Amino acid sequence: MPNSRPNLRDLSLPEIEALFTQKGLPAFRGRQVFRWLSVAGVDSFQQMTDLPKELRRDLEREFSIALPELARQEVSRDGTRKLALRLEDGEIIECVLIPERDHYTLCVSSQVGCAMGCAFCLTGRMGFRRNLSAGEITSQVLKAQEILSSQGLDKKKPLRNLVFMGMGEPLANYEAVIKALNILLYPKGFDFSPRRVTVSTVGLVPQIRRLGQEIRVKLAVSLHAADDQIRTSLVPVNKKYPLEEIIKACKSFPLKRGWRITFEYVLLAGINDSLVQAQRLAKLLRGVPAKINLIPFNEAPSLPFKRPDDKTVLAFQEILMQAGYVATVRQSKGQDIAAACGQLRGVLS
Ligand code: SF4
């Protein structure tokens, strides 16, 4: 049954401090609680050992710090883990832990379902169900850390990178995502480095501009086509925010020295994988500090697209590299457990 007590995990540090002050408690108690909420494995006020016992009891009566429940975990042959989490209202979200050379990356969800309806994406097919709260976003990180530490996996490879590329369009849930980012970057809490956190968008122009003004994290833009006609057929929101406007917003997005914007490009056979498209893409991104990530499509029975052959993928990449771009081909991980890009569906089938 959903818990009616407000969940403190949904509050930012200033909000927790203000709440404590309102109650006549010193603000530092709020900071203590906030820090505890970023420690994996802490799911009860009783574990907050530097708080007076009476305060722990009072907090317990009034607030919740409940975490989502791990509904299922699937482990791929390549070590990728897909975690299905059950939220308090019974909705299921998925996040994906990806092993890299010396760390793990967590692909985080920001919504249950998605309203953007990208043609090649299974999450898009679900439609939009609801936004996640800030606490539901940060809880994915805690659950992932808990799983890694329970198996001693975090010793060799700690969770260091976060990419907001799971279910949902992060910038369509702007307020909660910004709050979650602030919580995750807080140095005395989760302490993620801004250069290891990437927010991905299909190109919501006003929110890209806001994000650049309000927080320093990396940006990834899901482009998938270099002309408006093809892009609108794949990513319907392109009608509202066409390529020219997206590129303009990217050019003015503030980047730290050495940072680039990542442009994701799902390669679909016969749709957007021609050499002419590669040349157009090279031209489109001129003047943007760009890194291009090519993703050969992960075929799914319910989607009408095909993966291009390796020769086509390499020829596409070659044109971009010759034009001076860093262009990588993403080796999709977790394909055998439907955890690769565009495959998250939030169902426990
Ligand atoms: S690709 Fe991203 S933005 Fe598009 S429908 Fe899927 S989850 Fe939504």
C-alpha cells in the first residue's frame, strides 16, 4: 500500500534544512539526514546513528525514506545488469548497470514510459505514464550501489558514471531531474563528478538552454538524422524543435574546457545510414564541440527497422572521422537481456 508519509528522499538539501528549521531543529541535523540518504544500505532512520534516538523516532513517525523494491535483476553474458524496480504505486522502472574497464556506468530512468514516441524505441511505445520524483531518480543509484556492494563488485569497479538515458525524456521532467542532479553532485553526499554525469535529450530546446544556465553536467543529444524530414519521421518532437534550433542551443551550451556534446545517432538500415546522411551530419555539426556516438540499431520483433551491416556502419563512421570528428560505434551491451538502447519497457514479462 502506498506510504502516505512524505518521502525525505524527494527533498533537496536546502529543502531539508528549511524543514528542520521550521520544526525548531538546527539546520545541521537536516544536513546529517541528507548525508545519510546518500549512503547505500541505509533505509531506516534507526541507522542514522549520529542523531538523537528521540529525533529518529519523531522522524520515523512523520516521514518515509522508503526505497523502491528490486523486482527483478537480469545479468547479461557481458556483465551488464538490468534492474527492474517497483515504485510505491506499483509502477515498474528499469535502470541498467554497465561494466566498463575500471568502473560501472548506470543508465538512469527519469519517467515511467515516455511521451516522445520515437519510432525506434520500445519505451516510446509504452506511452507516458508519469514523471519520476527526485527521490525515485536518486534511489536507482542507491539500489545499484547496494547490489554492487552486496556482491563485492564495487571494490574493483565503483559506480562512477551516470547517464540519464533510460526510460523517459529527462528534460521533460525538468524540475525533478535538476533536483536529483543537485543531490547526486553534492560533494558531501553522493559526490558524483559533473564530468561523469550526462543528461541526454531528444532536443527540447528551451530546457537545453535552462540546463546550461542552471547546472554544470554533460549534455548528449539524440540526433538520429541530419535533415528535418527524416528526423521528424523518427523523432516527432523535431517538428516543434527543428535541427537548426537544436544546433543553435548546442552552440551556446556552456561547456567546461575539454568537454564535448555527445550526439547519439541510431543507424537504421536504409533510413538514415547513407553516405549522403553522414556528409550532412558532418556539415550540420560544424562549429559544435561534438563527439558522435553511432549506435547500430538493436532489432526488436515489434519494430519495423533493421540494423545496417558492418560495412555501412564503418563507411558512415569513416566520413565523420575524415571530417575531423571523434566518432565511435557503440558496442551495445546487454542485448541478450533487452537492456540495450531503446529496449527498456518497464514490464516484468
Ligand atoms: S528514445 Fe528516449 S525520448 Fe525517444 S521515446 Fe525512447 S525514451 Fe523517449
